[in-house]
Amino acid sequence: MQPIKTFAARLLPLPSENIDTDQIIPARYLKVTDKAGLGDALFTDWRARDPNFILNQPRAKEAGILVAGDNFGCGSSREHAPWALLGFGFKAVISTSFADIFRNNALKNGLLPIVVDEATHQQLMSLAEEDPSAQITVDLAAQTITLPDGRAVTFPMDGFVKQMLLQGVDEVGYLTAKADAIAQYEQAHGGTLRTQPSLS
Amino acid sequence: MPQTLFEKIWNAHVVAQDAGAPAVLYIDLHLVHEVTSPQAFSGLRARGLQVRRPDKTVATLDHSTPTKDLHLPIADPLAAKQVAQLEANCAEFGVPLYGLNSERRGIVHIIGPELGLTQPGMTIVCGDSHTSTHGAFGALAFGIGTSEVEHVLATQCLLQRKPKTFQVRMGGALQPGVTAKDIILALIAQIGIEGGTGHVLEYTGNAIRALSMEARMTVCNMSIEGGARAGLIAPDDTTFEYLAGRPFAPQGEAWERALAGWRQLPSDEGARFDQTVTLDAGALEPMITYGTNPGMGVPISGRTPDPDALRDVGQKNAARKALDYMGLRPNQPLLGQPVDVVFIGSCTNSRISDLRLAAGVLKGRRVHPRTRVLVVPGSQQIKRQAEQEGLDTVFKAAGAEWRESGCSLCIAMNGDQLEPGQYAVSTSNRNFEGRQGRGGRTFLASPLTAAASAVEGQIADARMYTG
Ligand code: SF4
């Protein structure tokens, strides 16, 4: 994972609420065994249904931030959803709220789920709809987005996760470094369940 | 301080907690399936790591597997590759696998409980959002993504921030013809599909206590559809009776010891929840969804909404979009809506009690000529048991298809799917656009409603058949 630096990007508006992971990437694309190449499947059914759908427009490829409606990413645990968004070229999604599992999955892959209040959201949505070339700047370290009018808005971010993202490291290292504590826990609370041998 | 069931399980599983960092939470059981695991095993390999506790891990094949002609090679090359990949990964890393020809294979959330792997007080995860199902046993069970699957494979732990708690009190007694599925659809219609976000639900009250284990699993299964990570039901004698004697349940003295611990788990008198909602189960009718998320549910005698009558702009747009996709009119009664396909299956409603309910309606009746009915048991063991009870004969005599176990038409990855525009009454858990096949339109309902709709070829009120 690359460390996340401050970046500026264009916005793409997708005003629907409750966009579920089956829309982001339908299940028939989950038969892959790696993470690459899923960008083409992003919102594929919405793109097939409507030639004018925003992701079919040339501006989509120029955009780096999706501005979507409330409760983005509800539904399944498929990490293919952030993989597809990243594969298409998005670095962040802005909404008023995200579903829990999607938010976790996004952060694990360096896709920023940015939560803003209702008013800022409306402002960004209008901006994105009116001016395809408008850019905003995302500063993860400061936890701010800066709008073209110069206004900076802060967004919430878990402090621990933020450090991981700024350094470009994932959690496996942190967890494997806890090996002693894990071994101690296992000694004290072994638990009786053994899944082996499996039954025929 | 009095503690909730959730807090007791959480506290017992915190391995370490650095200041400012999330808790390192120990995982007692990790369930694995073919769709969300290949990239996690690749990650392990790339880092040169092993599976830390293959004896706390178990895998099955369910999502992309065929539900007929199991003796033939899998026709879809991508699905075949994914299946072969899981077989190879399990062999390489020593993870037990209930493979294609295993008598114990089935949907991951069905076989965990069935084999006695799912036990009270445990932490259970799976790369699958419906892991919430296992909460019916008083286990803290939640879905994770593929990165986290890799974390658990490597360390048997996860980094987690503590969620909030949400009590769902369900008083009263269900009327005849109303089931656990109707309880959960009614709850989600009330709290909305993000009502539980950031929370773990605990279902309490007489109506929950009265449910069988299988019905409790139906309720907990759909906790995620209300936005919650997990749903819990305190273990009681119903739980212990279900578990006793199952292959992986503790035996003899170990059982007695376990039982003593499990009896300590229920939330203490006076324990505080961050939120509480109360519902009266006695007032519920059979429920059905009309729209494109599980919160768009109404009583079976109800109508679609009129978007123009809705004040909230978001709701207005959502209702309009949903009706448009579903091809339904505003204010249209749901009863009488023609149905092309009925699906009885999925980790929500494919257990033996679900099949018995559906067979009870279909017995001595015929499926309507315009409707195709697929009955897909949740596991090979359920299939066998249903066949011993003659349920398969009832289904086939009625004109329904009787299949091998798997996810099937719930997620439409294995070739079982709706055609564009088709209407289905489905006992599964998601009615998202295209979930059951591109362009397909889903009405979520109970096995009783599904079976009655199969007979009439249109959405029907099962209470006419269950006298
Ligand atoms: S039956 Fe459906 S919801 Fe359940 S695990 Fe399979 S695909 Fe997921």
C-alpha cells in the first residue's frame, strides 16, 4: 500500500442514497481469485442500463473522488467493492455516512471514506454537478478537505488508522508483533473447540 | 456494574489494547468460503506466513457451486477455478474443508451451527456479512472483508473498535402464519437499513425466547440488513438442547463445564444499552418487501408507497427509483402481483423447519403453471433429512425443483438466476437491484408466503393455507 499524501482531485456526483455493494460490483464478478482488473466492473449494470450514466461520461475517468448519497456501501462484505473503486481510479468517496464493513474494507486498501455533514455534502454535490473540472484538496494528516472557495472542512478519522494510511503500512505487521500476547491469551483461554479432524 | 451479553463476550476476548489503538480481539472460530478467501491466502503466501490456528478455521464451498449434477465438472470456468483454488489453499495450509462431495457441505452459516461449531460466548468471523446468523447462539459473530480474513488467518486476531449496543425488545406472541422472517422484516422496515450502523443488536423479550434455534438464526441472519454488524440472542435451554450431542459440541464433563459458563452469559439485570427499541410481535402480519432494499417492507395486505405523498426528498426519490426498477405502480396492493419464480433457500430460510413450513403449504397442491419453484436446502444434511421425511416428494409432486445445497439464487453466482424483468418471491435476505440476476426483481418473504405464492402464481397470503 502506498502512503497517502495530500492530493487534489475532481469530483464525480452520484446522488443516490443507500448504494449497496451489489450495485458497486455485482456478484457475478466475484469469481476472481486476485484483486486486479475489477475497475471495469464498477457499477457495470447501471452503466449498461443508461448510456448517459455518469460513469459512462468522459469526465468519470478524470475524477478521483466519488460524491455519493447517505449510507454508501451497504450490503455485503465483498472487498471487491473498494478494489473496483480503486481500480477505476477513485482515491476517496465522500458521503454523509458509510456502512460499517465497507468503511473498514475501504480503509484497509487506502480508499478514503470521507464523512461530511449534510450542508457540506450538498455543497459538494452541487459543485460536482455544475462544474466537472472543480477540484478539492484532501489532506489526510490534517483531516481536511479544501473546497475551491478556499473553505476547509474537517472530517473524522480513526487516529490509529490514519497513522497506518499516512505510513502506507497495513495492520498485519501490528498484529504479528503481538504474537507473544496472543500466545499468552491462548494459554489462558485455550477454548475447547477444534475444527480438526474434519468429519467426512 | 451490570454487563450486557455483548460486553461479557467482548471483554473475554481482548488480547491487548494499546492506548489510542483498537482492541486486538481474539477469534474463536473462523469460517471460510471460496469467494472472499483467495486473495487472503495469496497475501499469506506473499508474506511467507502460515495459518496460525487451522484448528480454529473451517472452510466450505457454497457461493459459486452448482445445485445440480454435482458429479459433472463445474461448467463455469471461473467458478471451477475458484473452487479449485480453495481446495488447494486448504490443502496447503492445513485448513479442514467440507468439499464438493462432502456429506457435511452446505452454506457456511448453516453448517457452523449444524455441526456444533457455533457455540455460546464465542467470537466468530467469516468473510461474509451474514455471519451475524451465529449470534443466535449468544456468540459475537460478524462479517469481515478479505484483508481481515488474512489478518485472522495469520494471527487468529482482528483489530476492532468496540461497537455500541442496541436492544431490540420483542414482546407478545406471534399470530398463526407469522414467522421469524416477518419479525426481522418488520424490524428493518421500522429502524431502516442503517438503523443499526455501528451497533450490535441484542434481541430480547418473550417473542424471541419463544423462538426455536432455527427461527432465532433467521432473525440474527438479517441483523446486517438493518446496518448492524452483529445480532445476539442470549443462550438458554433452547440453545443448549439444540447443541447437545452435535459433532463438535463439548461432550461429557467438558459439556457440563461449558454449560456452567454459558449460563453466565445473558445480560445482567439492569445492564444498559446505548439504544432500545420495542416491538409487539403479536401485532405483526406476514411481511413482504416491495422495493430494492430490505427496509422497504410492508404487511402482506399492504400497498406500495405513493412517492408523491412522501415528504422527505430522499425517501421520495428512493421510493420512485425502487418502484421504477420493480415495475410497480404507486399505491398498488402487493397481493395478486404475478410471480415468475419462487425461491425457497439461503442462509436465512433453508433449514429443515423452513422446508417443513413450505411443504406444509404445498402438500397436495400444485405450483401455478406460470411459476417456477426452486427449493434449495441449506446443507447436504438438511437435504438428506428432508428426503427422509418425504418433503422432497411433496415438493416434486407439486411441481417444484429439488436441488443440492448452496447459496444458489440468493446471490446468483452459480448459474441459478432470474432473467431480466422476472419477479421472484424469495426467502433470502437481499432484494437489491440485480441481486438474483441482472434485471431480476425480488420480493423478500417467509417460506410460508413463498409457498402460498407458488400455489397461486401471485403474491398470496399464507394465512389462507395454514388454518
Ligand atoms: S445464502 Fe446468500 S446471503 Fe447467505 S451466505 Fe450465501 S450468498 Fe450470502
